[in-house]
Amino acid sequence: MYTLTIVGMGPGGADYLTMEAYRVLTTGEMVFLRTDRHPIVEMLTKAGMTYTSFDDVYESASDFDGAYKTMANRVLEAAQNANVVYAVPGNPFVAEKSVALILEKAESASVGVHIVHGASFIDAIVTTLKYDPVNGLVIADALGLSEANIHPDSDYLWIQVYNQHIASELKLALMADYEDDQNICIIQAAGVPELECIKWCKLYEMDRHSEDFDHLTSVFVPKPEARAYGMADLVHIMRRLRGEGGCPWDREQTHESLTPYLVEEAYEVRHAVFHEDDAALADELGDVLLQVVFHAAIGEEEGYFGLPDVYKAVCEKMIRRHPHVFGDVHVQNSDEVLDNWQAIKNTEKSISRVIDTMRTVSSSFPALLRAQKVQKKAASVGFDWGDAEVALDKVEEEVAELREAIQLKDAAAIAEELGDLLLIAANVARLAKVDAELALNDATEKFMKRFEYIETAFIEQGKTLEASELVEMERLWQEAKKWEKI
């Protein structure tokens, strides 16, 4: 069996290269370098190293993952027929995907592996910054930014900030969790005396100079001086409130007692959205999140479920119901997405009849909202009026039937016919693409504004509503309507 020797070349400066690494690199018969863009390559070449670089693989591959797979396969193939040296910058076990792929496949490829230690660029960076990582340093890959879970309560070292484009993407991602003027440090070529450059700046300035970024650049983001709260803090606060010596009210709550609050908070969110109040929206979303954590805390105490179960359930559901993103299903538009979603949901819940889909619409929904959702289920199989105007004719029929019930003073019939009228009104709204719940809420707001106009007018006249005539109230009501249109 031939031997594959994987060598760490250190972060850049010759002083970081170990004696064993120097010997192996300068005497190896078949040496592969992941990249020859490393400060000590010229020195090693003068000392007798001959090598093949994989820099051309970067240029031909469509992405980094593909490039690393190609490198790993070439190294393993060569190592089946000769003793091979594969050298990477820094330490072979720090942010080296190609090494991880080689180690994963080496045994099945009948290749023996020997590792030669190398100082990582992280060693050089903490030395340059005079920083002790023992209290917690998160090392994150800027190339995997979409999968990163950023917690500002830790110090971060972002590696592989190769160019200005990656720096810009990183800046935008960080600005979602940090203040724009957060202090950051751009570190170039740590451990290479003639190239090392340390630049402190504000987060919003990070990507302003392209010359700050190359293959040896990392970005250090210290924990903000002001406390940055995260999900773990909210969970801890809730456990404290529910725990021994916590808040008496919070400790008394149950799933049942909390349900009204969750509904109320959801409506507060809706109010903030429609009033385009971003500050209120952030606050109300926090209240909704609090309710989720509250219920999870109770579930955890009772031993039925906890917050991890909530995460798991929603993540699995989103992946399962988005096969066009996480699978191989192709869709043309959002209508097809919704059709697929409903089909998957029906399969999950063993729904085969339209009436079953109607019953999945919770009876806890506001009546108008539930009516529109149920009617939409019927419309999906063609049981529907052609348009809002046709449905409006049915409104007139229901008004006539309601009038008759009122004339007969039949309480049960009045309730039934009124329900029919509200149902068809919700249907008209659906066909006209109007949210009936929102429309009624807006009408209520309008009523309140007009009533305020009437009451204010009487107060200015030194009168009270109770002592005023309905005719005068109606006159002021019509006056308020005119003011709305001015």
C-alpha cells in the first residue's frame, strides 16, 4: 500500500512551517498543492520542491464543492500508484474540505494516510490580534453564509472572505443582527510579516475597498458591547419566570389559558403590518414568539414536547412541502406551488374528500375568515358562482328572506337567515378578491371615526349624546361622510 502524506503549510510565514513539513515537501517525488498562491511556495521551490497545483481546478469548476471533490479524487487516484504528498495552507483539519473528502474515501480506496501538522491561520490571527479564544470564538465560513446561524453574543471569525462580493454579502447578513457601526477587523495575510495587514473599521464600511480582500482575508467581529439577545436568552427568561421563585402569574398559565393571548397577538401583528409600522411589527412579532416559547416551556415541564420538537416539526414540514426547492419537483409559478402544498398536505392527513379539506379549516378562526376558506375549498372543484356580480344577486335574495323572518318575528329564522346573508357576503368578498375580515374591520374603524365626529360636535355645542335627537345625529353623520371625501 502506498502512503498519502497530507501536509499543513502553515498560514503563510516561513516561521510557521514545521521542520517535518519542510522535509516532506522538498523531498517528495509527487507533490500536489491545493493552491500555489501561498507565500512560502517560492522558498520551497528554491529548496527543491517540484509540484502540481490545483489552481486550474478552481477556474474550471462551477462551484467550490465541485472543485474540492475533483481535487480529492485526483489525489486518491494518484496515491493508489505512488507515494503522494498533498499540501494545503494552514492546518489540514481547519476549513479544508478537500482533506475531509480524502479522509472520508481513503480507506475504501486502499490508501494509507499520514498527517503532518501545520499551524492554522487561526493561530496566526489570534497571535496578531493578541486575542485569547478560550472564552468562546465562533469560526464561520463566509462561503456558507446561507446556512450560518449567527449569534451576536459570541465573538466571530469569518474565514474565506475571498473578494469584495463575498464581503458585501457578509456585511448585509451581519447588519441584520448587528448595529451598522459595529466595530470589525479585516485581517489580511496573518502570519506573513511582509504582507500582514490589520484594519479596524465600522461594519457599514467593510466592503468599500476591494484591495482589502483576497484569498488570505478573514474578518473578526467581536461581541457587541451592548447586550445582543438571542433565542437562548428568551428560553432562559421563560424558564426563570416559570421556575421556583418566578412570576406567580406566569407559573399559573396553561395551554388553554394562553390561547386567547396568542390570537390577540396575531391580530396585533396584522394591525402593525397594515399600518406599515415597522417598529410596532418587530415588537408584536416578539410577543407572538413569546407565546410560542411559553407553550413550549409548558410542554417541556409536562414532558410532552419542548422547543426542539417545535423546530423539528416546522423544519421537516417546510422541507417536505417545498419539493421544488429541496427536491427534484419543477414548478412554473406560485399557483403550482400552492397546488403542490395542498396535495402534500392532503396526503399527510389522509384526506381524500373535499369535505375533509373543509373540516381542516379550524372552527376557531374568525367566522368571516373561516367562511372564505371553506368556500375556496368548494370553488376548487367548480362549486362556485361565476363572479362577484352573480353572487351579489344572491345577497338580494338573502336580504329578502331575512326581512321576511324579521317581519314574522321568528328568532331562529332571523339567526339562520342572517348567517346565510353573512356567508354570501363573505363569498362576494372572496370573488372580488377582498379579505372580508379586513373589510369589516376597516368599516368598523370608519364607523368609529364618524361617530367621533358626531360626539365631538355635540361636546363643542355643550350637548350630550343622550340628550340629542337622532335626526341631528344623522345630519352630523352625513356631514362626517362629506369630510372624508375632501
